[in-house]
Amino acid sequence: MRAQSGAVLRRLARRLADARSGNQPLRQLSSAAAAAAATGDERREGREEEHGWQWKRAALGAGLGLSLLAGYAATSRRAHADAHAHPGASPSDPAFQVPARVDLPVYKREEVKKHGKGSERMWVTYKMGVYDITDFVESHPGGDKILMAAGGAVDPFWALYAQHKTIDVMEVLEGLRVGSLDPTEPAPVHTADASDPFSTDPPRHPALIVNNPKPFNAETPPSLMMDNFRTPNDLFFVRNHLPVPKTDVEKHRLRVEGLGVGEGKEVDLSVAELKKKYKEHYVTSVVQCGGNRRADMQKFKKVAGLMWEGYAISNAKWTGVRLRDILIDLGVDPADERIKHVHLEGADVDPTGKPYGASIPFEKAMSPEVIIAYQMNDEDIPADHGYPLRCIVPGVVGARQVKWLTLVRLSDVESPSHFQQKDYRAFSPSVQHGEELDWNSVPSIQDYPIQSAFCLPASGTTVDRDSATSLPFGPVVLAEYSFPKDGTVDVAGYAWSGGGRGIIRVEVSPDGGETWYSAEMEQDPDQNQDKMWAWTLFRASIPIPEGAQTMDLVVKATDRSYNTQPETAAGIWNIRGLLHNAWHHVEVKIRG
């Protein structure tokens, strides 16, 4: 079994050696055979022309890991779904099926669960196969990301990274096999419980970091955030206030009414009518929870609310129709001074039957970037994110971007919804716990302030001073890669500012803010600094200070209006822990 795995790895190692010797350019190696290299290069050139420069990804690897790295080197992060397989091969071919193995033991899923992360031997399953990955983890090109699946199925993760579905990788996997799942054991079946309003919620990806199960709230794993400029739908953070409603696209209607709508022009639009009647547009835009990084503010002083770490933020391509096109079609005058606000309501309701609601300023609603979306990353919007309709309001806090949209109402006052009137308002640091809150004394949050945070490395990571310390960026590795010099640490993360204010620089520090280095930035090439709705991804290799045993890594960003992040939470602390955007710190330990 180990010999079979070793043979495949040695074959991949020879391909890497050929590339280094000039027989095959390293940048053309694909995750399948060398015969696919030309196709991969053509695809990559097209993507580079479309998206501009790409990151030079670094990956830890030696021995087995370096061999496998050759199999991934030509894969673009921005096109993670393109599998570079052998010509004519597909995952439905026999080579991609798990063979029957009567020579190996049979296990039930409960037994596999005992071999989760931290156990002496760590197992995963793929289809009906059971595999021991313990000795493979250090060699995995994606680092320890594979441990997210330990004790369970690796299938949901591979669905995100189609580069795994090559004949070579399947052979490596089979070499790690220790058994099969019991074919007589029925697959887990989720049944609805009439007494539990959350029992009909959709299934979720196991990699999501669950903050609260009911209503479901979960963050994107930071170790996976850098793998895609547009966050895969399955990994997009989830913020639900109520149970996910069951919606039928054929029956779903969007009611548009209110002040300024022409007499008799109030309308109930089906999804099909929206698509047929109005021109389609798309925008790549961030959604960020108002409580993102609340856990950091809690370290400064106690706050109330879900303890989001720093990854209740994601970026996606949203496709739909402009809200302004609908309103103008119904006779609304963009210059009508009577209209101040646009109310939005969703199909999700509380136990009293009241729907989730919010409102945005009329001026913002008439901006071209605000759309009624029906697609997310070129697929129907998933249930957790608003299927079949969501109002996308770029640059604005996520709480106003109403999911399962059923109502648009123009008004001279804000929405009376609890979530507009008595939530998502940030009080002064002078307001303390236990005091009566005057909700009318502060405005509702709309545009988000400037934000940035590290995704990699994780706090508490130990690195060797005298060896390469580049971070594993997962099974998706860009066309070119290099190893950093000894004595440096690679850092990576995101930055974003609301209101369309583009990020003009990201700076990182190895010593708590005494010394600063500029980071490389990746931004949406179709957006400019004055209308930048997508996030900025950053990366830098920074030197380890001489003699340091620990590093206090810090990141801060500056936007187009030259807003920058405060050093501490002292001046922005509020009892609800909202809009925390002080410098983000990560401690790294130095060995050697």
C-alpha cells in the first residue's frame, strides 16, 4: 500500500525534476499528466488577460510534498473549478471511482469519527473508501487544511478544489487506503422536526466555523479565504437572524410599492418577470457582518453579541437587475425629495410572524451598483444566502442586504423593523452596560469603515528562523511560485472599506507597529479606487527581527479617502461590539 503511494509520488517527483532541468517549464506543470500542460497554459493566459496579474503563491514542501506540489503548480486560484485532467478523462470515468477492496476491513462511520483531528491515527473517507492520512499531512501541498476533514468525508472539500480529481491524485489516495465504509450502513438522513423551526435549514459545508447553530451563523475558515478572490458559495460566511425560509422560485413574488410609485403601478414581480423585463447586471461585492472582529473588541473590554473572530466577511459576484431600473419603470422620480428611505423585507419571519426588515437611503437605492440579485458566483443564490432574491447594497453593512427579498417600499422614514431601529447602531464608549439605551441618539449603520485582518498565519504559529517559512495556500497554487528567503515570514489577508472607497495601501509590521512594510495587493481589475466594492487581498514576506523569540504581527490599511484604522479599540469600543476595525494583531513564535 505504501509502496504504491511512493511509486506515484516518485513519478511526480521526476516531472518536477524535468521542469527544473528545462525539459518542461515549471509554470506549465498541471495536476495531471504533462500532456495537459499546453491546455493549462492557454487557459491561464486567458485568465491573466482578464484578471490582470496573479499572485506568486508559495507552498511548503519537501520530499513527498514537493513532489505533489508539481502536480498543482499550474492551477490558478481564480479558476479553482478548472480540473486539468488527462484528455478525455472525467470524474465519472472508472479511474475516479473507488474500487471494491475485499482485502481490507469494513468500518462504520462512527468508527471513522474516532480518528478525527488530534487522534493518534487520522482518517478521512472519500465515497466508500477509508484512508489513513496521518503520515501524509506534512507532505500535503495544502498544508494541514486536510485535517478539516479528519474523522469524516473529504468529498465536500474536494468539491471546492477540482484539481484533486486527477488520475495521479486518485492513485495516491488509494495508496493511503485502510478500509471501506460498511455498505449495509444507511447514509445519514436529515428529517424535519415540526417542533424545531430550524430543522428545515439547508445542509452546510463542514469547513465553516460555526459560531451559533440556531439560527445558523458561521465564518469562513481563514486558512481557505486566500484561495479564491471570489469566495466559493459553500464557504461564504453565513449570518442568519431567523430560520431559513422555504421558498419556491415559481411562487416567490417581489412586491414594490410606496411613496412616489405611480398610481396603480404597485407591482408583484415573479423572478421570471424580473429576468425578462429588466437588463441584467453584475457586481463583485463584499458582504461583511457589522459584528465582524467582535471577539477582538471583547479582548479590550466586554461586549455583547456573537463572538465573530474576523472572518464574517466574504466576496462574491452577484448577478441580477438594478433596483433603480425597477423603480424608474414604476414612475419613481430619482429627484423626488419626499422619498428618504427604501424599506426591504425578507421571507424569514420571527415567532410572531414579523419579517426581517431593514432600510437603506433612497439615494443609495438609486445608485447603479445596488441590484436585486438572483445569482451568486454564476449560480442560483444558495438558500442560506437568500434564494431566490437578495438585495445587494455594495459598500454597506451586511444587515441591510436583505435575503429572501419579498418587499421594497419607498418611504419618508426608516424601516420600523427591530433590526433597523434597535440593533446595528454603535454607541459611544461612554455608554456602559446596564444603562438605558437611547436608540434614537445614534444613526443606523450604513457604510462600513475601513477594515483589514490577517488570514495567515494563524495566531500561535511557530516558525523556524533559519528555514523557509512560506505559508501553505492550499491545493490551489498559482502558475508561478517561489520560496522566501531564510528569516522571513509570509503573511496574507484581506482589506476593505465601505462606501466604494478603494484600498490604496496595506502595511504590515513584524514588531507591534514599530516597523512597517508595504504589502502586495490584489484587487478587482474592473473596479477603480472610487467605486471599489470588492475586497483587496494582500500578501507580504517580512523579516524576522534579530533576536526575536516572538513576533507581534500587525496589519493596517488605508483607503481612497485616506481613512486608516485606529491603533486600539479605546476610541471605538461600544457595548454591542460593532464595527471593530482596530489594528489586527497575530502572535507568531520563533524557533531557532
